[in-house]
Amino acid sequence: MTRLADAYEEQAALFARLAEATAQVAHELRGIDSPVARTGVESGAEGATARPPSPSSAPDPLSVVLSQCPDHQVAWTVKDGGIGRNGQPYPAFWRCNERTDGEYCKKRPTPAWAKSHPIETVAA
């Protein structure tokens, strides 16, 4: 029975370390210092307290990356809807407005980003 209890304790300790590491990575990805790192006290030490992260005025790095063309690092622009060469109408869409070798960039934002940034059309 002791071996089983020891295994559970070891597993619980591993999960606790994994959770702490995951939280630290999440804070770093958001551009926020880890609360544990700011306190100057090792995690798990007696009397260790972690202050909640202060709100950051810096934009989320992931949203910055997703809001621009990966090739040209410029913000997406709206291409107005219109009539295609085949005579079929097409809706407005997000695109990169830069040219490479005389052709417009073919990159488009991720569908999730485009869905979260709907194009507002203005009636003429």
C-alpha cells in the first residue's frame, strides 16, 4: 500500500510542477512576467505569495502576429466585393495589399481571425 501512496504523491508533485511551468509559459506568451518571478521567492517556499499580474497595456503578441501578413509584416486590408472575371459576384475579404514579383500577395488571415474581425459594409 505504501508504494501506491508514494506513486500517487510523486504523480501529484509532477502535475503540480507541470501546472506551474504551463502557467509560466502562458504568462510569458502574454508578455507578462510570472507572478512567482516578480516576488523573488521560490515557488513552494514558506511564506511565498504571488501577486496577481498587473494589467499590461502591451497588445497580446499572438493577436499582433495574426493581424498582419506573415510574409510582409503589414496589416491586413479589406478588398471590396465586386464582380469577378467570370461574371460572378464575390464578397469583400481580408488580404495583404503588398506585391511580390509584380503579383499581389496570396496570403490571407486565418479563418478564426477573419471571423473575429467582420468586415463592415457601408450601404452606398
